[in-house]
Amino acid sequence: MDLGIKDRVALVAAASRGLGKAIALRFSQEGAKIVICARDEDRLFKARDEIAAATGGKVEGIKADVTDRQQVSDLVKKVTEKFGKIEILVCNAGGPPAGMADNFTLDDYQQAVELNLLSTITLCYEVMPCMKEQKWGRIINMTSISAKQPIDNLILSNTSRAGVLGFSKSLSNQLAPFGITVNAVCPGYTKTERVEELARSFEESGKGTVKDFYTSIEKAIPTGRLG
């Protein structure tokens, strides 16, 4: 399938593993010029090298914490200085800890909002001027199925990710006249390291085994399997 993104410059956040890495890999397979970022430098450069080796494409890695506004600003500046533009932005971040309301403080909610909602807003605000000027852009905000249907024991994620939907729709209306589209993607359960962490948390909470966790999820999926 030709996605029509050959030679487009794409910035994919939190792409050292999981869905972010998978997205960057697919974009590179389609011929896009890729920049990935992550906090863990070792993981970041390992992912960069693996993607480049798999596709033969141009892949850059820049260390950045998406919850740090200055680092995000510096990240966008480095990408635009190197490539002259950013045409595709994938806003992505890891998930907050699992747990119920009684397990967390207000500071925990603050951190979750900074991780999942404010990081998305910050990335979009930093990239918008460039996209407006070139009158073309594609913004993809990764959130979760929990943004539409809350998941038990994920109150931080349920709360922080729902805001991404409202922000994405509002921003899409505002940016459409500039040739910029904004979409939110709400993935269901996919067997990433994040879901493996949730499975371990499920077992540690005494609710059942890791196998029980996966079985309960698979029963709720029509195909009977994770992505």
C-alpha cells in the first residue's frame, strides 16, 4: 500500500519501543524521512539503528522528554534546522501506572496529565507554525480505547487520555483551512511492553495470574486475540 508519504519528514514521539516504534518503522518502509525521540538514549539509538537496518531509510534519533516543554521546543528546532520542515507529527507517550482512585495522590494525576495530555498539546503547538506556513500537515495523536470507554484499574489513563480526544477535534477544526489534518487514534489492547507491564500489575494486585489477564481481554475482543 502506498501511503503517499515518500520523502515526507515525520517526527514520531516516544518511539524507542511499542506502538511508537512500530509507527516509525512503517513510515520508514513507506519512504518517509523519520525522526524519533525518547528519554532513554540507549533504547532510542537502538531503535533508530534497527529501523534504519530494516528499511534502509533515513532515520534520526534525538533524545527528548515529551513532558519537558523546553526539550520539546529544542527537539522541534533541531528537526526543522536539519530537514527544513516537519510534515507529519505523531504525538505519543507511555502510559501512567495502573491503579484505582485510592491508590493515587493529586500529584499522580498531575503527572499523568503532563505525560498524556500536555505533552500532546506542547508538541502540536511547537509544530503548528511550521505546518501553517507550508500549508500542509498531518498530526496523529495517539491516545487509547480507554479515552472512550474507561478501563478498570486504569483511572489515571482513563482521565488523562480522554482530554486528547477533545483537544484533537477542536484543533482539527481550527487547522483544516491550512491543509492540516488532526486525528486521534485510540488503539485497543496490543501486545506491547506497556500491556505486559499491566499484566504484571494485575498479577501483583492479587486479581489473578498474567494468563488470567490476557484471557479476560481476549474474551472481550471479537477476534479473540490481541493486536
